[in-house]
Amino acid sequence: MVGKKNICKNCNEICCLVSYVQLTKEEAKKFEGNTVCVNGVFFLKDVEKKCVFFDKKCTLSYEERPLSCKLYPICFAMKDGKPVVDIDKKYCPLAKHIDMKKEEPLIRKAIEIGLDREIAESEVD
């Protein structure tokens, strides 16, 4: 990604204010007490319409952050009943700089641990 830190810093990390942070089951255990479960899918809690770990900026180190935070603005969505990889072009100024080829290892990791399946299962419930 092109200058991610600068782009994120200049937009005041709006992703922490407008998106729901989806968690894997393992991450839900790690962040227990700061999660909500909707149709079998875990998310970080929002406090006053922002991520529970957001206080002028994310209080988690990059290593501690959920995989969906590391992927953002790449996310999984449902299209025609199937999970698809999508980019949040509506809110994220970084979206136009995404090189999907470079992000492929993170996307594969997300699929391996089931972020895409969990979204699909929640839509079926």
C-alpha cells in the first residue's frame, strides 16, 4: 500500500469510527469482554460510535490488532449469497491505493482462518 501511515494519519483513522471490526473465534477469546456476537459472528464493541480501542487513535499495536483491521479497507461482504473480497471505497481514502496482489497473503490468511465463511454463515442464520 502507498504511504498507509500518512493516509491513515491524515484521515484520523475514520475506519475506527465507521466500520465494524469482525473477529475470528480466536480473536474473540483474546478480546473477551470487548466483543459482541451477531448471528454467530464476533465483532469488537463500539463505544460512543467508535471502536472500543479507539482514543484519538488506535490504542492497540499493529501486532495486537485483529486481522480485519490489518486488512482494512479490504473486507469481506456478501454478494449473491457468497462471500466476496471487497474494498471500502466509501469511507477509506486508502482504498484507491490498494494493490490486491500485494495484499494477497493477508487475504489468504483471512480465508484460511475463516473470516469469509463466518460472514456467510451469519447471513444464513
